[in-house]
Amino acid sequence: MSLLSVEGLGISFGGVVAVDNVGFAVEAGQVFSIIGPNGAGKTTLFNLVTGIYTPLRGRVTMNGELLTGLPPHVLARRGMSRTFQNLQIFFRMSALENVMVGRHMAERSSLLADLFGLPASGRQNGVTRDAALALLARVGLADVAQATAGSLSYGALKRLEIARALAADPKVLLLDEPAAGCNAVETEAIDHLIGEIAKSGIAVVLIEHDMKLVMKISDRVLVLAQGRRLAEGTPREVRENPAVIAAYLGEHGTREADRAHG
């Protein structure tokens, strides 16, 4: 049984089919990438899987448990976490505080303890702080824990978002263009981080336009075109697929994909 299984998902907006009968399966510790041209339905598919949209057709299961139609906060409790294409950072808070926010579901103190500053609240805050510091170290941001998020570089903010998503202790982590807008050095750091996350046993589902990164770190790749499944396979199978080259990769994309294995 796959950790995450998506079967026949579909949704339409105003009569326009955005995602049509798309499915895939991801195992624990696997990096599964979803690629395709702009408007192919990649982020819409993410929104269906993570409960932001309710699919008109199809189903999503995790460890055999039906998740279709559940809201995002419930899915987060079941072990599904994600980042977004556009940064969702609290820029006036510190890097540490941003990650601590992501731990809120794991906290055990009561509302009364928080309101009156009881010892239980202080103990829980200490546990949350320690966990957040460990996550910042994991993504290479330990030295900026106290810095205001708004003062960090773009690449650091991308890693901060990943740390906050990891704070929920997910089994499945969905990353929507984690390297978008990053330079080569920042992309390399994110590449390494994604690999380390997968090695820890978390299933990583990735949307990304950087073909060199996709082909280097992915176990399997799904290609979407016009909301439909165009191809799926290993990175080599996908980059050598004539239909994928014609619809998406083209000559330049194929060269970038080949460089990952050069």
C-alpha cells in the first residue's frame, strides 16, 4: 500500500476542466515531482490533494485512510503538510517564531494555562522552542533564529517555509516550487534539504520548473498538460519521452534535464 494515493481527481471551474482524471501514488521516503507548462493544473492538483479545493471526482487516501473532502487543518493533523508558491511568512516575526507557529497542533497546554501564564504554558513553550530551534538547524538557519524574517534572503525564506511545514511532523510534505526565484547556490541548498527530508522517511511531492533539480532528486516524475496526465516514469523515462519533449521540455529543457545526469 502506498503512503499517499491519489485516484482519478477532477475539478472544473465555470465549465472549464482544470484537472481531469489525474492520479498518482507516493511511497514513504520517495521524492515525487509534478511538472508541466504554466496552466497545466499543477497547483490546482495540489489544492485538491491538500483540501483547499473539494474534488468533483476521485479520491485521496493516506495509509489507506480516505481523506477526500477533509479541510486542510484536519489533513495537517493526519500528517499532510505543504508550502505555497508565494511566500506565506510572518515577516515581522523572528525566524524562530515563524517555525514555532507551525508547532501549534503539537502543543498540549490549555487556553487557561496560556491566558494566566501558568507553569504548564511555560513548559510547553520551552518544548516548542526547542523543537523549532532543531528544525532551523536542520534547514541550515540556526544562526538566524532570532533575526526578523523580513531581513532574511529569499533563499533563506524558502527554507524557513520548509522548516515551518516540517514543524507539523508530516508524513507527506508537498512543496510548491520551493526553488522558484532562487539563485544557483540557494537552489543547491534546497536540493540537498529535500533529499535529506526524503531520507528521513517523509514522502515529498514536489512542483518545480527547475528541470535540473527535478531530474537530479526525483524518484518518479508526473507530467501534466492541460489538466491531464501526459506521462509518468523515472526521470530518464520522462526526459526521453517524445510527447513530453514536444509539449513541455523542448530542446532547452531537455538539455537542462540531461545536465542533471551529465
